[in-house]
Amino acid sequence: MRRRQTSTLTIDGQSVHVAAGTTIWEAARQVGIDIPVLCHSTRMRPVGVCRMCVVDTGARTLAASCVRECENDMTVQTATAEVIEHRRTLTELLLCEQPDESAREASTGDDELLALARALGIGEVPFPDGGAGHPRGGDDSSPVIAVDHQACILCDRCVRACDELQHNDVITRTGKGYATRIAFDLDAPMGASSCVLLRRVHGRLPHRGADQQGRNRPAGDGGRGIMKTLPVRDTDGRPDPDIGPRGGLHLPLLRGRLRADLRGRPGR
Amino acid sequence: MSTRGSSTSASPGTWPGRGSTCIPWGSSVAEVLERAGGMADGRALKAFSPGGASTNFLPGRLADTPVDFDALAEVGSAMGTAALVFIGEGRDMLDLGLSQTRFFRNESCGKCVPCRIGSEKAVAIVEQGGTGHGGDTRALLQRLDRTLAKTSICGLGQVALGPLMSVFRHFPEETEADHE
């Protein structure tokens, strides 16, 4: 049987015609419907782990629209009362684990989780507080990037960015269930791992699990950054700030988008 | 009856005849219990779980239900693995329901938000004896149950709160905060 090249489906009463392989989330965007997401990024493959984008396709369970492909004659509802209630519950579950203050919100004002909470009108969170006392801890071993595991929502964006965009494959998940957290290499401290501290990775996060040290600097700091050599291990395993990876050639680590923007440019 | 044949039923629990047995299809839960020699210590049957850790508890008065997919679904549980567990009078149903949810919380892979966080919060709420906010514990757990059931990636999250909620449904007096 020949595979269909296109599908026609209905999303919130609107008829949508899409190419084969288009996800429900993408199709919805085509007709101006923005389904909320946290783990999804258009630059990486979808994983459907946050479940914020779930929609009603008439099936037994709700489908994650970021991963579910459109099918012909499918009827999708993206914002029923039931769907909205689940989004609220999911957001509340994430919020009850958060530290009291969001450093990202304080620095760049773009904490996607808090933005979603405001959009849903969430007030007091009814679930037991899992963030009190910061039980998940943090990792300050890197001179440039601080990791706050309590603020991490395990959206998997950092893992995918490191794998798919940078092909360094440094970041992974460790542990299981509620105790899951991200890790570098075989759960080494970030500063001692093979991570090369690329802005591209942590700049993708929707929330704030990893942020740069010195975040008290004004948000409009882009371009004037911290020059920091990449750490290289000496024979005792300690980072040697005077030796670059090519034996004396220091590679400056630019804060901000500057480095990421310069990569691949002619003459660079 | 929509199915025919024989069924193998395993029955751990508070009775002497543990192990697997083969029963004609359509046999009731009560018949399985009788086959196995009845409850230990002559206790009354308080409740049973028809099909393993993910199936909802049912009160003893429903023991005439046939061990059958449709029949058990109609009374709000499931055939599952037909691993019948018989619970005698005197057992703490909330404790049993909580132990099932703890199991799923422990086994959660941690990939999706509803199961990873929701199962832990359900356990925390019951362990601390309520919401802690003066709110309606049952309503909050029901909301959690609905979200896990409809948005979890896999069946584990979908059923994680089911047995616990069946205790709230069939044994509400045991879920009150001051129950001992």
C-alpha cells in the first residue's frame, strides 16, 4: 500500500492539510494554534517527556502533540477543559519541586515554566514541597556554568543539544524515577567532565537548571563576556588554567551568543 | 460470557492454598478461594485484588464476580494477570493501597513528569496524612490519578494510583486522617 503523501485533519474545528510526517504540534502552529511545550524545541528531535503538549485525539489516553504524527481524518482538540486541567496539574507538579527563587527569571526574565504558570493562572501549589532544603543539590565545579539540579525539570534539552547539535555526547541522565537527574560523563562533576562549556547547550534550556557563574551581571551584557580558558587536566587530574588543549594555545570562552555566532563563519 | 476455556490463576494472600490453579472459565472469585481452602484463620474476606499490583481492589461482597475480562472491568477492576490476592478482615486497606503506589513510584523510569513527580507526591500526601493545606485529600489525589492515567507515557504511570484510589472508593472510612 502506498504511503500517503499528505493528511487532512481537524484541529480545534479547523481543517488542516499537511505533509506526511508532520506532527500535530507543527500542524497546529500552521493554523495559529500554539500548544504549550517545555521539553520541545524546534531545533531538536521531539521526545515528549514533559507531557505539557498533550492533546485529545479521541484515544484512551492523551497524545503528546510534539511527537504524534498527523493521520488522515484525525480529530484533535488542543484545549478542552480536561486538557487544560492536566496542564495545570503538570505545571503544579513541576512547580512544587522548584527552589523558591528562579535565577533565570531574575536575570533574563524568560523562565518558561513560570511563564506557563502565569498563563494558566496558577496560584498556590497544592502538592507537598519537594524543593525545600534544596535536596537535589547543585554542581559549582565549573568556573563558568553552575548547575542547579533542584531547578532542573529534566526536559532533556541539554542532553539532546549536546548529542544532536554539538555531537559531544557529554550529558546524560543518571538515577531512576524521582531521583533522576542529569549528569556529565559517568556522573563526574561538570568542571571535571569532558564538557567544554558551550553556551549553546545551556542557552537552550526552557527554565534554569544550568546558568553562568556571575549571573549578577546585568542581563544586557551580551558580547562583553568573561574570557576563560578551557580547563585541561594536569597529571593529578586538576585543571591547569595556563595550558590550553593544544599545549599553550588558549581558546577563549566567550560568554553570550558571540562564540556560537562566530562558529562556522568564513575566516574563523 | 464472551470467552471460553480454562484460566490459570495464581493466588498468594492470607490463605493456606497458595500457588497456581487451573479453573474453568467463568469461575467466580469466591469459587477460586473455596478451591484453595478458604481464608486462613477463618477470617472473613474483606477485599481482593483480582489481577496483580496494577488492578483495583474490590470489596469482599463482589467475590461472586467471574474471573473474566469483561466482568471484572464492569465492576471497576481488571483481570490483569489473574494473580488473585485475598485480603482478610483486619488488614489496613490504606496501607495496602499505599504499598502498591510506593511500588510504582519506586519502579518509575523517571522519563515523564506525571509519573516521576506525581507518584512521589501521591505517596508523600498519604504518608503525611493529607494535603497539609487543609484541602480535600481525596479530591487532590483523584486529580493526580486522572492526570497520571491520561498523560503518562506508559502503563506504569497510568495505573500507579489506581489501587490507592480504589481504597478511597470502597473503603473511605479507612482513608480518614484519624484512622488507626
